[in-house]
Amino acid sequence: MGPWVDAHSHLADPRWDQGRDAAIQEAMSKGIGFFLQGGIGPEDWAAQIALQKRYPAQIGLCFGLHPYWVAAHDEDLCEIALDGLAIQLPQAMALGETGLDFRPHVMKDSRERQITLFEQQLELAEAAELPVVLHLVQAHDEALQIFDLWGVPKRQGIVHSFNASWPKAQDFLRRGLSLSVGGPVARPDNTKLHQAVKEMPLEFLLIETDSPDQPPARFKGERNPPGSLWDVAESIARLRKMTPVEILDITTANFHRLFGAHGTADSDHDRTRPAT
Ligand SMILES: [Zn+2]
């Protein structure tokens, strides 16, 4: 099986304007050949579309209003962007990133706005029959309340960069969500996440780099290259007493099951999927 899938990265990010092709090619030379993006806001969606023109078989489009973007824009601009999202969404494989980030330096005055935009995007994902890519930081309880009130969209989705305990993992798994694990699993002292990764059913596990963010220790202070998906696979393989290739195969199969075109009549999705 292959090419393997990085379930979450930002390869259209301007930080990759120097060296983007080399980074993608280096990942591809290691067998990593498909990259689902994490959407931030309108400018990023346009950048993703441009990148996908260059790499039609490698880049998966994912459009959403990230909590960072929501926190940085007022209500009127958020509503305009949401209308734009509804129009652009049919080209995407998933809606995201959406969610809540209640760290004080991110949130500032945006708590209510983040909640509103999150609920509106869950509704959009349901209507568009797309899975969601969730960004949840210091807001797990609030997110669970929203899921219990509104339900998880029927195509389900992933909690991106899941980095919490086994009991928290179960809160999401019970609601039908999968967990995408990235660089934080490589930290030797991250025992909470290690336990979650050891206990969880493998069919709900995906892996990601979040490139260019969250570099593993050997890239400290640098951009995280998409080829570092291997580091994530190696860390998880050690925890599960399996091989990195087994982890890459399983998580790639999980990705296709979750984000594949099944359940939608839109054949456009097929174009954006890697050959298997
Ligand atoms: Zn991200």
C-alpha cells in the first residue's frame, strides 16, 4: 500500500515559499505522497488551490475558518468569510480547521465568536456531507457540550494534533471521531499521550506532521518538513510494538475510509485522492 498519507499539514503556508518543492519531494521519496491541508481562512484557501494545481495528486483541499482567524477578525468579517466558505466548500475533501482555542493569548475577546463560528461550520459540514478537521485547544469540555447539543457531522472527522490523556481520547472516540497524532508523541515525557496511543483502537488513529509547525526535536527552531511523518510513525510504532510501515499502512487506510468519496455523489473527490 502506498503512497502514505499525512492527515494534516500547511504546505501552502508562506513559510514554505522557499524550499516548498524540495520539502514535498523529500517526503515523496520516503513514500509519503498525499497531504491533506488544514484551512485557515480565505487567503489560505486560495493558496491551497494554487498548490493543488501544481500537485493535483498529492494535495487534498481542506477549507475552514481556523479559531486563530476567527479570533483575529470581527463578527462581520467572519460572516462574510463563512458565506465564502459555503461557496468554495464543494471542492474540498473536508471542512477545517474549525474548533475552539481558548488559550488566553489566542482567545482575547473571541470566546463567543469562536463558539458561534464553530457551530455554524459544523452545520455547513453536515449540509455539504464532509468530514471535519477539528482544532481544539484548552476547550475540550466546551467542544463536547457542542457535540452533544448539535451532534457530530455524519461524515465524522478528526481531532487534529490530539495531545491529551486516554480518558479525553475516549470522549472523542465515543462520539465517532478519530484522533490524528503528530509530533508531540515523540516527546519522551509525554506519558499521557503515550498511554492514549497505546490504549486506543488503531482503526481510529491517523498521523500528521502539521508542517511547518510542531517540528520534532531534531528540527528544533526550524520549519517542520512533511517528511517528518516518519518520525511520528516510528514513535507510535515503538509504543504499539509494531513497525513504522505497519503504522503508516493502517493510518493511510483509515484516512481513505474517513475522507474518501464514499457517501457523496461528487466525483471530484476522486481526482484529489492518491492512487492506492
Ligand atoms: Zn494545523
